[in-house]
Amino acid sequence: MSESCLILRNIALVCGLLCSSGAWAAKVQIQMQDLHGQPLADAVVTLQGPLGAAVSPAPAIMDQVQKQFLPKVLAVRSGTRVSFPNRDDIRHQVYSFSPAKRFELRLYKGTPSEPVLFDKPGLVVLGCNIHDWMLGYIYVTDDPWFAVSDASGQLDFQQLPAGRYGVTVWHPQLVDSLAQSSADIEVPAAGLQLKLPLAVTAASGPASVTPAAPTGFAETFKKAVNEDQP
């Protein structure tokens, strides 16, 4: 084999290794906003794309600090085991009656020895039998990529293969707390930045899972994508 052929073969091997390792994967940054343009925290965004995530779900934690669930919103992949440590100096009794996961952790301090398995996609609303104001949410998804917006409304997706993705958004203040599907987005190899407005209404109590009337979310999302893409 000639020297030039050998060099070309080595270059091809290196390129193949880089592609397979995700070294050229895209980054997507989304800024969640309410309809007044203010940062929107605790919004869950999930992506379903050309390739599924092959990794096993990692354990997660829903903490209890100063008589509040922390974080308020936790997103996990189906099959995730979640621990519920109680860091207060009083006892809590965590429960959920949600169809996606019904369970109860009777009065306890510290951390229960066994985490709770969330093996079905859907919204799980958490409460405490002792402290009625405690309210938390676990959003369980089958989608391979998901993130929750921080206090500044920002969320990031790293190492995404370029391609077309279906997008789903959920927030505790959505009507009937139902997730909203949107128009697809096309993620280039260079990555993507979006500002995504979401129509929310004030929530008066725990989320329900009753069917909701169609909303204009998909059109709002499509408009935001078109405005932010180069």
C-alpha cells in the first residue's frame, strides 16, 4: 500500500472514531419565556430525534428541604429510580395518587432505604400528608433527551446528533397540566439557539390529568423557531 493511501485510510479511521464518539454533536440552547417575555422556570422540554439514547436511566433525587420539595420539578426517563431524602428535622409522608405512579412513603426522617421506581411515562404530582402546601412534580418521559429550565428560563441539550426532532413542553401552569407537542425543529451540526414563549395560566391547585382543549402552542412554537433560526 502506498504512503498516500495509508494516510487517507488513517484519516478515515480517525473521522469515524470522532463521529462515533459524538465529538461533532450539536448543542441546543432554549430560553423559555412566558407570553410577557419573562424567564420561565420549571419548564420541561423533551426531544425525540433520529437516534434514541442507549444509556440506562441514572438514579435521581427528589429532596425535601424547609418543608418544600426540591427541585419543584424533576424530569426523569422511564425506568428511573428516585430517592426521597428528608433533610428537615421533622417527619414527612410523601404520596402520589397520579395514574403514572401511585405510592406512599409513610412518616419518616432521613432517607428511605429503597428508592421508588418510575417505570411509566406521565406526570406524577407529589404531596405530603402532613404539610398540605408541599407540592412537587416528577415528569416521566420515554423521550431520550429532556431538560428542565432553571431560574433564568435557560435549558441546554448537549451532544445531540444533527437532524430533525419532535419537541414536547410541559409546565405546572399549563391548562390542565397537559404536555404540549410542537412543530418539529431541525438541528444543524453547528447547534441551535431558540427563544420559546409558552402560554401559562395561574394554577389554583394540584395538577389534573383530564383531557384539555387544543391550544395554539404548536403555532406559537413554530413562529418562535422561524424567528430564531438563521
